Amino acid sequence: MVLDMLTVGKIEENCYLVGDPDNLVVIDPGDEGERILEHIREKNYKVSCVVLTHCHYDHIGAVADVVHATGAKLYLGAAEKENYFSRKVSFNGYFAPKVEVIEPAVLLSDGDTFTVGNCTFRVITTPGHTSGSICLLCGEYLFSGDTLFNRGIGRADFPTGSLPSLVSSIKNKLFTLDDAVLVYPGHGPSSTIGYEKEHNEVYEWERYC
């Protein structure tokens, strides 16, 4: 199984290349499209789909580059589609050059599964950072977007964000996963569910809900 991470852009967003080399999933290609494509070409990967955990500009900046170059389909949380097309929510063009917004081919809901090559992903809806944020569970690997970080949680003060929803998503959906699940967030280093249950700041934020 391929699991490559490229940290891209000024705010160091983690783009993940996951799965079967002949049927690869690219998660959150946020910036530096040519660098991502160069890595794909060097490894001789074939990309089947791009999946977004949420719509913020630092996670969508290279979507068009990857989709146009590879013919990949775009997957997006169903509850995030309206946010994705709203610049007031995505900040597309606010802090970086405006990028093309690709029409999603597949909309994902809670509990949906999709198989690409030899890897199956389960969708976990985790509203809070945005109203339509999702996480992706593939075996023992959780791609948590900006919902759950190493010892931290995503911001909830952006448009459509909600701190009570974010805390609930983490405690009631992610912290119910096996302690051994590896967490690969949208920014920063990886972790495990067990470690985050012991050390995450979510418990400090809970008092404000």
C-alpha cells in the first residue's frame, strides 16, 4: 500500500497519496500542483480520484491541476458541496490566488464506503471545522483533515464552523475508533487515536461548549 505525504503551501498542508499505485487516491491536494504531479510521474502512479476532507483554500488549491492532468474524479462530502462553491466559506482567492473549482463527480455521506484498487475507505462525517467536513478511514489509517490534529483540534471560528459540533465529532465519532488507529491530519505530525484520547486539547475546549 502506498502512503506518501507531501507537505505543500505556505501553511504546510499535508497532501496524502494513498492506496494502490495503479489506482491511487489523492487526499487534499492543497497547493503546489506541479510538485504533486512530478511526484506522481516519478513514482509512475495512476490516480483514480481526488478526495477532499473539506473545502478550505489550503486544501483545494491543486485540485484542478491534479484532475486535469490525471483524469481523476473528485469526491467531496455531500454536506460540503455548497461550502466548496462559496468563496466566503472556502476563502478561495482571499489569501492565495483564486483557483478553478472542479465539479465533484461523487458526493459522500456518513458511513459510505468506496473502494479504489485494493483499498476501501469509510466516510466519517465530522462537522465542526466546517459544516461538511469528513474524515476517511482506510484500515488502520485515519485521514482526519482539519478536524483532529496531534494534540490539537481544528479551528471552529470560520464560516459554518461550530465548536460544539467539532468537540462532538471528535469525542463521539473519532475517539470511538480503536486506540491503535493511526491519525494522519491536514497539518502537522501523525498520531494515534489512543494518544489523542489521553493528550488532546479537545477536553480543554469542551468547557466552552
